[in-house]
Amino acid sequence: MFDKILIANRGEIALRVIRACREMGIASVAVHSTADADAMHVRMADESICIGPPPSPQSYLSIPSIIAACEVTGAQAIHPGYGFLSENANFVQVIEDHGLTFIGPTAEHIRIMGDKITAKDTMIKLGVPCVPGSEGGVPDLATAKKLGQEMGYPVIIKATAGGGGKGMKVANSDKEMEKAFMTARAEGKANFGNDEVYIEKYLQKPRHIEIQVFGDGKGTAVHLAERDCSLQRRHQKVFEEAPGPSITPEERARIGKICAEAMANINYIGAGTIEFLYEDGEFYFIEMNTRLQVEHPVTEGIFGVDLVREQIRVAEGLPMSFTQDELEINGHAIEVRINAEKLPNFSPCPGRITQYHAPGGLGVRMDSALYDGYSIPPYYDSLIGKLIVHGRDRKEALARLHRALGELIVDGVDTTIPLFHELLQEPAILSGDYNIHWLEKWLARNL
Ligand code: ADP
């Protein structure tokens, strides 16, 4: 059993992990850069330690500094949160070499799923349906054009190492292929140090449906249904809900079973998300994330489970605290991402929070590291909070979201709160009839 866990992250997700630790009677260690000396995660943890200057490569991404912080504080395990080092196989290896425990999957699983071509190959072998596309990497432009013609345009060119919406370009014709191919390659190289790309059929009106999976690392795995994350801007999610408004219980059971069996087969440990595009009743795998996702609270909302607690338990070698049969969906949950961003360009808007008031009441959860007088530093991502609501059904969840957004006050910086006020007036949002292109089109018309 762990008695002290170090959290290699910041912001709301660091608080999320500290809270789980506290409920389990485990001490928490926060790490922080000099820019975050006054951050809430530092105040809330049992201990804190400075690991370097503001730029993340020298602090939150510095493996030696984080290992040193563990050794100094005597923490036995590291929770990586999401982003930063959460999907870095080398980090996991170094942690294990130091006799510490990584709270997450094995280095091998992270490596396999972190390379999208290998991930797709693996999923095909495990019987998971995938988007039709190139077999492996596409070496040159001529091959790319040939594939585009064979598959039929439009196609999407994707960097195998890509993530966060980077390294993905759509081509509608041979003519567009040249630029799209070169740009995807260049973005892959610049952002992820790998210029290998592959090609997929570009689906016209899919929804983004992702299945939450969880394994004990010993051959038992379950699924916790789906989240619909179709409301996206630049391939980045802004609004997520569970269960998916378009998914039937039969479809859920079918794809859920495929995912859980695939994870059981590879002895997957901890939380993972298998992402699909869903169109005309078919699921097409696009990628797997081997970590806790930003939007995990909507799943926690409908199942009443604590996914971070489960992650810690299986990392300790304990069994999961639920079986597939015990997992039953209760109601509906929605999350909106509150970013410090200025519309219409969504440009980051760091600065001092002059007033912060979190909404409350039945079925409302606010995960945020904000407080009155806090200064959002300019060095990190712009997510400053997640408002999550739960209701007995989708209609009640939407009404509750509307009510809670009205209570939420974040003054001093621009945020995405006004965007959600407007979206909640839209018939397509109220009825759940939207796909991955809906928000971009709406933004082009309304901003
Ligand atoms: P990342 O790792 O950068 O998040 P993903 O592969 O998860 O990239 O894709 C992110 C988003 O890009 C998807 O949710 C979807 O909106 C869009 N996308 C990806 N692949 C396709 C495709 N084949 N057809 C249409 N849209 C796609």
C-alpha cells in the first residue's frame, strides 16, 4: 500500500488526484514550477516541492527533477494526471528503474498506443473496427496521391505521433494532397519529432464517441460506456456528455464488449480511452489514450465511481472495486471546459482573477484550481476549470448546466463561459443532434 503519492502535474487535475489521495488516507506531494508557487495544488497538497523554472521542459516535463522530488519526499508512486508526462513511455521506464510505481499503464502499452500506426495495427488484430485507410505509413507524395484516388477523396493525413489535434490535414483532391501531406509531415516533425504519416478516409458527418475502459493488469477489464465529445474546435473538445445521445443500449453493449475484451487480452492496467468516429451505426477506431482523460468526470457522474481511486488501487495490485455486471448507468452527465480565452479567436488570456465564485447545489461539480486573486500564468494551457453536471436524464442535466453556468463567476480574464450560454440556446445542442463539424460551422456563422 502506498502512503505517499507524488502528483506530476498542476491545475485542476492535480487537485483531482490530491482529493482522491486524501479520501484514501494517502499523503500527497505537489510539484510546481516557480511560476506556480502560489497555485492551489501547492496549497492543497500535504507537501510541495519546487522542480524548476516556468517553462514546462525545465519543470513539469523534467524527468530528473520529478524523480529527485520523489526521492527527497519519500513518495512511493507517481500519478501523472493528463498531458505533460502522462503518455511518456520513457518516464514510466525511469520510474520503474528507481523502484517507484507509475500510476498508469505499462511503458509497453503507452508505446504501442502512442504510435497511431502501431495502435491501429494492434486494434485490428484485437478485432476492433478501424477507419479504412493506408496499411501503415505512407512514404511519399506519389503513394499518398495514389491512395487518395483509390480510397476516394476526401482523405485525412495524420502524423503517427500526433496528438492534441496537431499533425492532421484534410485533402479533398490530388491538388490539395501535396500541401496537406507536406504540412502533416512538417507538423509531426516539429511537434513530436517524427514525420511519419498515414492516411485515412475522411468521414463526412461522424460523431466522436469514446469508450472508457479499465483493466486490472491481470486479464480482467471492463468498459464504462461511452462519452460523446463531438463538439470540437480545431479537433479539440469543448463539451462532453455521457451517455452519448445517439447511442442505443445494444450498440453500447456491442462496442463496449469489443473494447473490454481487447483490453483484457493485452492485460491492460488502469484507465484508458478507446476513441472512435461513429457514423451510420458503425464505429471506427481512431486512437487510444492510455491515461485519465480531461472529461473523465462525466463517466464518474453516470456510474458513481471514482476513477482516480481505482487507478491507485490497481497500481497497488488490488482488484478493481466493480465488475462489469455491477456497472449501471444512472442518468446523464455533461461537462463544459472553461478556458481562459478571448473570443472570437480563442486566444489565451492569462491574468489575475479578481473574483471567482463556483456554482453549487444538487448534481453540480466544479473542478478548478482558481481562487480570488489568483494569477493565471502564461506558460501553460488555458483550461481553468471544468463544470460538470448530473441529472436524472439529459433534459434535467441541460437545465442544471444552464442554472449552474448562471451562478459561475470568473472575473478579470476572458473565458469561454459566454460561448456555453449561447450554445445552450441552440436547438441542435438541446436535441443532441450534432456531429464533429457542427461547432466549427456554428462559430463561423455566429462569431
Ligand atoms: P488527436 O490525437 O490529435 O486528438 P485524433 O486521431 O484523436 O487526434 O482525432 C481528433 C479529431 O479529429 C477527431 O475527434 C475528429 O474530429 C477528427 N478526425 C480524426 N480522424 C478523422 C477521420 N478519419 N475523419 C474525420 N475526422 C477525423
